[in-house]
Amino acid sequence: MRSQYRLGIDAGGTFTDFVLAEKAGETRLYKALSTPADPTLAIKNGLDLIAEDTGKSINDIISECDLCINGTTVGLNALIQHKGAKVGLIATAGHEDSIEIRNGHKEDGYRYDAEYPPAVMLAPRYLRRGIRERVLSSGEIRTPLNEQDVRDACEHFLAEGVQSVAISFVWSVLQPEHEMRAVEIVKEMMPEAIVTAGSIIYPQIREYTRTSTAVTNAYLAPILKTYVNAVDGYFQSLGAKYPVRYFQSNGGLAVGDAMSDRSVYAINSGPASAPAAGLHVTEPFGDRNVITVDMGGTSFDITLTYEGRSNLNKNIDFLRYRIGIPMIQVETLGAGGGSIGWIDEMGLLQMGPQSAGSEPGPACYDQGGEQPTTTDVNLVLGYLNPDGLVGGRLPLNRGKAEAAVKKHIAEPLGLSLEKAAYGMFTIVNANMVNGIRRVSIERGYDPRDFVLVCAGGATGSHITALAREMGITKILVNKLASGLCAFGQIISDVKYNYMATCPVRLDNEQAYDRINALFKSIEAEGVEHLLADDFDRDHIKISRSIEMRYVGQVHECTVEIDNFDIDEQSVEKLKDAFHKRHEQLYTYNEPNTTVEVVNLESALYGLVDKPSAASLPKGGDPDAAIKGTREAIFSVDGTRKSVPVYDGNKLGSGDRIAGPAIIEEITTTIVLEPDWSAELHESGSYVLAPIS
């Protein structure tokens, strides 16, 4: 670390988390309620908490930070709520409707559902203009660009108040000349508009994916630009010496300018840091198969890391929009602390996906919420401290929680308060278990081979129940669990993905020079970017991958490769890697079939120095940490049982607790079901396991 502090900020739907790491090794966690109408207000409120705790002014803290890192849901929320910019699309004539045709089918899972409604178009039909031009698949220009068509489109967009323009021409990835000239014309005629070129944001084969990615980027760009300008300006006013970094969906950091230009990378900004955080938590134990689950106030996010590698998605439908750029694979459910319990038309109890969020919040927040939520249920079951959350900063009203559960669930179903609450708890757990199964069992992984890492403030109340259902026998709950994604941000590197299209067969020796030249070209651009960002060459790492397929196949698979030049000898190593990957994915390979390359990708990392690790002092008698007892429910019959409540701040490494019990940290609560134990490790993580 170059300075005294490093600050990570993760803005969620209900809480905004702050992690402050000191050079000496101490790491502190803070929480403030999110302010969706003005996200910078939550940042200010959190910084006030830090100033109060450290006894330093906000300006002193920020001026002594080597990195201030922000993970934001601004882009995600704009896409969910359809509150992005007014977008105009300029496309090759005849291809204006590719984003609506969508490769001829609906998303997987709804392909044959005639009643499933079409997606809302981010660029409506009246704002899509076809331009006479044509590039062939060989890169040859067949029809020159009609510049007047582009100018006419701009006149139309100006009249309609378009804020952002996406440009995507057929085969522009092989011959970008037309697209770049169109960009020049739009910037000349619409100087206030933001322009996204498909061949720049996603320079790879697949016209629909490229166009959809460009439109999505254009839709979010003005929103992210406004947000980045506000956050950057705020930190500069506080004396920040270094630029604010923003967390991207690809699992790395970027400066504000890059985030504004590549706004599509901000879509899943917050939970994308979970794999890095999960691996950091498991590192002292040598575990590299990790499922990280993060239950916040609004959602439940799941990521899977196998043998130290996190799954990356490309060319997927996200919130009904095709996104081509690489994104950390995150399974997101509407199962957070604010998820609302309700009874459907068949009289069945449901939990979520509707959420009370932070405004008005669960009924127990006493801020006007009347619907029963997961947080209300955990309070009724005795899992949460009735004195309040976040060390008492957020008081809880148990009476209102009980009234909400009675009125909306217990009385309509003819159940006791206790049975209704446990039923709601069981259903929200089942929803989360189904999500864990989707990222593990349904993708060929046995969850019993993984460690379950707990993240998010609400997860600790459910974690042993989830592990029990999945057959997982090892859980790690770090003391920073409720802000684990914010912690993941401060230990992550700067990362930029550079892509190129290279449709060549590997039985053609002339292809080798083309592949090598393209890799060197895109990597030179990335290195230049990182050097300008004050990284020296010793702190730059390059990771390559190639998308390949057998000749005649429609879809390709991604193969990660070492940084070597392709020649007559090394090409055999490349083919062998593809055959193995194909067999891993599809259970077979065809070693005698010609392999062809489709796309290339290089990920360039600016390696960031990591904060020093702290070590907890040895414990003694864990019973000395008991702060009292609480009546809690652990069975469907609703029977209350008196259990000890431990103050996590008074426990030391080596202290072991047998369930049933409750461990209270400042920002999270760990519920140990009967037959589970917890032992605090010196790294700051509780190791939870079944009692044999």
C-alpha cells in the first residue's frame, strides 16, 4: 500500500458497505443505509461513520487513501427499472431489428412459452435507423458508407432528444472503417451525445450480440457518466490524491473514464468481487473449491470458484438483454433480508422476489413498512438481537415484526405465529438452496466438494441451514462477512479485457502469424493503458484465451492458454488444450476434425499491492464471551429453546462453541443450529462444521 489506508465501498440495494484497511493490517467494517435517489449521500453517511470511529476528519482519511474503490448497483438498477438514457441505434440497412429478432427465439427457459412477453427494447423501433453500407465476411467493402444516411439519422435523433447513440454495422469487426466514420459524423452533429461503437465495445463475431451489447452500453453510459462524475468530484473535493477505482463485472478495477466508456462492465459490479473475497477467506485453509453466498437486504448472490478459477460468462442473456463482454458468473435471486412473504392465488406461501429494500424496509425497521420480510422472520424466531442491528445503530421493533407476520401470513393460513415464521424461514432457505444447486449440481459440480463461504449481513442466520440441506460440511464466516464484497474490492487488481475476431483454421500455417499479430496488437493497447495508469511493467500481467470450435460447429468454447507464440510445434499444444476442454464440457472430442479459431481475448491486469493480513490473539474461555440467552426456534413445531448468545468481539482464536447458539458480531449474526459447532481461526474466520 502506498498510503495509510485503502477504502472499499459496495453499494447494495439496502445497505452500502465500507471496508477501511490500514497499512498496519487492521481492517474495519461500516454500514450505512443506501440512498437510491442519491447514491453519493450514502457514501457521505458512511464516511461520517468512519470519521466518528477513527477520530479523524473525512478529508484526512481520503487524502491518506492509496485507493478508493466503488462497487455500484447504479447500472444494474437502471437496467432493472428501465431508467436508462434515450438511445438511438444506427445499423446496417436491413439489420435495424436484430435486437428485436433476437436470433429468432426467446431466452432459454421461455423459448416455447407463447405467453411470455417480449423484452422492452432499449432502443425503440422509431429510434433505429438503417444505413446503406455493406462489408462482406472477407472484410471486403461491397457497398460504401452512405454518409447522408448517417446525417439524416442524426437529424432525427436530435429532434427526438436522443442522449446516447449506438452504432453497429455488419462485419465491422473485420473492417471498422464505416463504423469509425459514422462515429465521427455523430460526434460532429451531436456533440452532447455519448457514442458507442460495436466494434470497440465488443470486437468479436456475432452481430446480434455485438449490437445488443452496444445498445446496452449506450443505454447505461449517460447514467454511469453522471454517477462517476459525481463520485469523482466528491472524492476530489475531499483531497483524494489518486483517482477513484470502480469495480467491474469482469472481476477487476477500472478508473472512472474507462467505466463511463464501458458502462456495460458496471452491470454486475457489486457481487463480482465475491470470488476474490471467498478465495482470500479460504487461503489460510488451502481450500480452492469455493461457493460464496451473499445475502443482503435485497438479493441473494451466488458465485462458484473451482480449483481457484471463477466462472466467467460471455454472450449471455442478462435481465433479458444479450451481453457479450466477460462477466463473473453470478446467480442472483430475490431472496434477501427485505424479501416479502405473501400468499399466492392458490393459497401457497411464497417469499420474494419482491423486496422492501431500505425504503421503507422491513416492518421491524419501523420506517413505514407493513409487509412481513425475512428480517422480520429472523427477529420473530429469536435469531436477531431485538435491541437492533449494526451495533444498535438500526433499532428493531419486534412488535411490528410479529404483527406483520400474524396479519399477512399466520392468520390467513390458520397457523401460530411461531409456525408461520419458521415456515417462511424454510421457504426462503429452499429458494436459496435451489440457486446453489443451479451453480453447482446443474453445472456438473458436487457441492459437497466445496467450502461454503458466508457473505452479506443476513446470510449468517441461514448459513448452517443451507449447508445442512446441501450436504456441505465446512462453512467459513469471516468477521468481515457482511461487507465481504467491499473487502474483495480492496484486494482485487485493475483489469481490462481486450478482444479481437480471428476466423482462421488451425490447419493453415498462415493463420499462425495472424493470431500472434492480433494478440500482440491488443495487448500493446492494454499495456499502454496500464502504463498511463502508473503501473510499471513488473506489475502488469497478461492472461490469454482463445474461442475455438470444430469446423461445422455453431458454438465455440473458450480455452485459456499460456503466453506463447503459435508455430508448428506450439499449435499442437493449442489443439490438445481445445480437445480436452471440449471433452470436459461435452463428454467427447474429435481429434481428427479440423479446429478453427473464432475469437481471441487478452485480460490485462495491473497488479495492486494487497493490505497486510491481521492475526487474532489467542482466546481462552469462550463462556466468558456469553452476553446472555435468547429464546430461539429451530424446528417446524415452533418450540422455543433458550440458547446462549456470544459477543464475537470477546472471542479469540481457538475458541470453540457448540450449537445451538448465536454469535453476534457488530454487522452480522451467526446462528448455529443444534449439532453444529464454530471455531474461531486466527485469520478472523469462524469455521462451522457438523458435530460428529
